[in-house]
Amino acid sequence: MIKTNSPLLGLAFNDVLNELHQLVFEGVPGESEPFELTLLEREYIAYVLACYYQCERCLVFHERAVKQARRKEDAPDWNWHEELISATLFLHLDGRKLSNIEWQRWLKTWTDFSKRINKHHDNLASYLAYAVGIARNDKSLMDHAFSCISDSIERNDRLKGVIRDIDGVVVFMKAATSKNRSDLTILNNLHSRGIEDI
């Protein structure tokens, strides 16, 4: 097993990743734009992206963060864990690989399912879909989700802020999940060449 005294990419990189986490989830006075989405909404998005990317470390971290944010907000009970996993299952299906008739059916089914999430947390399903659309660079999904988000937000400055908040979570999660999922494999690859210390 590899012995590591410092992170694979170095302490400076980890510091930057930690700073990015702080900017996206906590905010930094004088540096961050004001958040439009609550911490709980951003953590729900992060949890779905952790499911989507299948990063166990991120799943554990963001599940705990969701629970903490729910306690802090005294959020009403709902089956958020299972519903967000179900949303991830829906969002794994890439509409670009479907025929038009399948895509139309997917949209109808997704819209019906979204109502289950949105009755507990307004517009959350569209935030999740937009985040996965960004992560996958899926224009069809992004267009659909944006239309739903846009219809529900009157002020342009708020709409811009909501999209900015979603994008920030995606950028952070793509970096974090890539790093957290691949570090052990990279270390084992190096170990196979006799490289012990990183």
C-alpha cells in the first residue's frame, strides 16, 4: 500500500479545492456573490451529483451536509434521500440517445416525477436537472430545465444568481468527485511501478 505524506496533487492544490468548496457552499465575504439558493438547496444538488458521479466519499460528505442543513433550517420531513436517488436514476438517461418519441415520453414522466420533489421543495427537480445537464453538457436537458426554472422566477437578477449557484456547485463537484474517485487508482498505478512515496 502506498504511503502518502501529502496529497497526490500537493497541499497547494488541496488548499485551492478547499477554498472553492468554501466559495460555493459557505461564501467568502468580499469575494463571493450573494447566494440565491439556500445552503440546503446547494447541498441537495451536490448530493445528486455525488450519486451521478458514483463518488462514495462525496456521497457520505454531502449526505451528512444535507442532514445538517435540514436540521439548521428545521426543514419538514420528506423522503429526500430516496427521492434524490430516484431523480438521479431519471437523470442518468441521456436524452441525446433517445428517439424523439422516447424523449417526449421521458419529458412527460420526468415532469410527473418532478412534482413529487417540488411539493416538498419548490423547483428543486429543475435545479437538479440543470446541474446534471451542465455536468454532462446535455443541451436538451439544460434547455428543458432552464425553461422550468425561468418560468418560476420573475426577476432576472435572481434567475442569473440561481443559475450561477447551480453552476458553481457543478464545477466544484466535478473537480472533487474526479479527485476523490481517482486518487486511489492513481496511487495504486504508481505503486505498481515501485513509486511508494508521493
